Amino acid sequence: MKIVHISSSATGGGAAIAALRLHQSLIKHPDIQSDFIQRFHIDDDFAKANNIQTANTSSDIITRIRKKFNKHTEHYHWVKLNKYPKNYEIATFATTSYRLEDLPIVKEADIIHLHWVAEFLNYPTFFKNIKQPIVWTLHDINPFKGMFHFESDRLKNIKEFGALDEKIKEIKIKAINQKDDIHVVYLSDWMKKQSLASPALQRYPYSIIPNGLDFLLYPSPNIEEGRRKLDVNNGLKNILVVGATLDNIQKGFPMFFEAVNKLDRNDFNLITVGHMSDRIQVKENINHIHIENISDVSELNTYYAAADITVIPSKEDNLPNTMLESFANGTPIMSFSNGGMAEHINTGNNGILINEIGIEPLVQSLNDFLNNKYTFDSEKIRDYAINHFSDTKQTEKYIQLYKELLSK
């Protein structure tokens, strides 16, 4: 069985990492040939070892001429976006210069598995020309919306981009519905409910399959060793945040730091992982341990293990990898009650859900935590992760789905 995964990236961002993890798990299966197509340059040895191909834009004469004179599709997207100041996290279009449906590896596949495909998939030509069944794992709302990836961004930009957003959504609806054999996979019930309300994907069958982790890479945590390595074994509680960029507004990080600075106390250690710009400031009297970037899983596990709680302050999120990784290390999560997180976090058992998004509710929950309102069992939290987010279970469900689609 030949499976081809299509993702805008293989390594950049949570959706890319989740797609790559599934692909790597499928590679190990003796009856599966799994390949991965993405658009960015990555290390050649890593790509070869993991069956990853990097696609180029279409080589037809029209595209080559347009690119020569800077009149290609992506240029026009840039022009449209720059008519107004940027007031959103990300905005993408339904048309691109890529023609993935023409690639031999795509034509030879038995199943096409789409992931996060923004700025990579050319909707009008792709769905019209793909003959094989498609599995589409949704990592955000963009596939069934217009140009935005967050509903709050759409609402903020209706005046400036409302007409364009609606046009892009109509292109997607028309293109997708040319194809009958699509099976949609949701990571959470939250995503399912939103998608089923959209004419883009509401007619297609679906499954709910959460992302998975290879627990060989996430062994039982050594909490004391982690705290010793980070030099935070000082009797204070350790609060951790992890993100690619810690000034990301949609991920709620600026709100988190403002809440931390509003705490009338400093009886805790603040541990932060990710790029932190000068815009983010932490009060000087707080013991703050920061590292810009961690690519090694075992090193990141050390940070999770050392933490007493991981805070994920997202305003809108599906099923973040940080939640799975923290649970795998037995560390509870504090988050707002939204998205897929609300389906897995149980206050007092494996974390703290905050019902209202805002700085003051976050301050109150941080105080409750620091005042020992809750007691968490690290082993039970890790057991929950193993039972719900094992890559073995995830892979088995996908293989069963692939077989069912090919048997029709």
C-alpha cells in the first residue's frame, strides 16, 4: 500500500511535526510504503532517511515566464495582502504555483494523505485531477474557511478582507466538492463541529484520530534529575511555557507574560522555551530560566519533567503537540477551555481549565496553582497520555482507514 503525505512543511510548526511523526510511524510498518512531500529545503540526509521529497513550483512555460517577470501567483497574493496593515497571524490563498497532482509519486500512490497544505496545494487543479482516495487530517480551520487560519483573525479583518476572504472560501468549496472520495480526519470533536458546519467538507465521512507520540522517545520522566539539570531544585514550583515564538498573540503568550508580571509574588521559577523578542519582558525579581530553541526530544523532555505545570494559553487551538508532550512527561496542563484541549484536560486530575479567556482569570488560576489548590499524580497523567496518544494506536487506526477506502 503506497501512501503519500502532502504537507507544506516537514519540520516547521506543530502540524508539520505531527504529520511527520505519523509518516515515520507508518514507515516502520512492513505493508506500507509511506512518502512525504513538502516545499521547503531540509537537510538532505534527513530527507533521504525519512522518504521526504521537496516539490518545486510548476515548470510549465507559463509559470516560468510569470516567475521571470515576478507576475506569478504568489506575487499577486503578496500584493493583495499588502494593501492593508497586517492585523492577523497568518493568511493564505487557495491558488499556488505548485501542481502537486502532476508529480509521478502522487500519481503512483494508492492513497493521498493531506495535512496542513496552505500555500502548497492549488485547490482548483488538485481536487479535479486526483483519482485516488484522499484522507485529509485537519490541523486548523483554514481548509474549510477562506484566507484565515483563526476565526478571531477573520472577525478582526472583515472590513478590509471580507470580500477576498469570501471569494477564497468559494474557490475552496467549488474545488473540493469536485472530488467525492475524501475522508476527513479530525484531531478533536471541536474541529469536527466547526467543519461540519461548512459546505466545504460537511458532506464527507469522517473519523476522529488524535495525534500520537512514539513513547520510546518519551520514557518515564526523572523529575529530580530534570530539576537538577535546570538548577530549579530550590523548593519552588516550576511554571513552563513552550512555543516557537513566545510573542505569538494567537497562542496567548503575551497575555501569559502579562499575567505573570501581575502576580503579587515571586515564589516560583519561570521556565520558557522558544524565541523571545524584546517585546516580552519578565519582572526582574522572578527567577526566569530561558532557552531559545530545543530540537532534541530528550532535552525538551528534561524541561517538561522539571516543570510542575505547563501553561498553554492559546486563544484558539486544536490539539497542540505541547499538550501531548507534557502529559507524556507526567506534567499537568493549564489552559483556557477551548479547542481540543478542553476534551482532554480535567481540572484537578491532569490540569487546570480556565473557563474565561483573559489576563485576570489566568492570574487567578496561577495563584490557585501556587497556593496548592490542586495536587497532581504524575504517573496517572503519563498513563493518560499512553492510553490516548500512542502512535501505535494512531497508526493502526489510519491503516484500517486506508484499507477501508481501498476496499470500496
